[in-house]
Amino acid sequence: MATAILPLALTACAASTGVIPAGPDTYTLTEHFVAIWGDATKAGRVAVTKANDFCIEKGRVFMPSMTQASIPTEGSGNTEYSVTFRCLLLTDAALAMYR
């Protein structure tokens, strides 16, 4: 019984908004972590990886437009990392400046 509860308890330490449309070819995603589960660096890594994977599934290229990390204040223990991004075709002019 205790082994069945442990995975459930650990998943409660991290949450995601999932990918949310935020405009034409633009999306946002936020990862929430309890401090014992990971810091803003880990939350950022998870968020950017999920966003990149989302664009790859669409046959497009991930291009972040805004990122924001929220560091917990003493006692709150919550960390979050948000990324707003676009999924662009390889031929999109907006990618030319990054090549």
C-alpha cells in the first residue's frame, strides 16, 4: 500500500499548465515545483524541453520569446518557470537572425 501512495505523493510536488495557445503560432507553458522537488533551473529545463518537444511534434522549430522564473520566498517553497514560445517553420524569417 505504501508503495502505491509514494508515486502519487511525488507527483503532487510538480504540476504543469500544459501548452496553452497564446496567439498565432505562439504558446505558453508553466511548470510549478515544490522546492524539495527541484529549483527554478530544473523547472526551466522541464518547461523548455516540453515546449521544444511540442514544436517538434508539429514539425516546427521552437523559438522562445519570453521566460520567467519565480524563486520561492522563505516559507512558500514553490518555484515556477514560465516560457512563452513560437513554433516556426524552418523557412520562417524570424529564425534567420539565429542562424
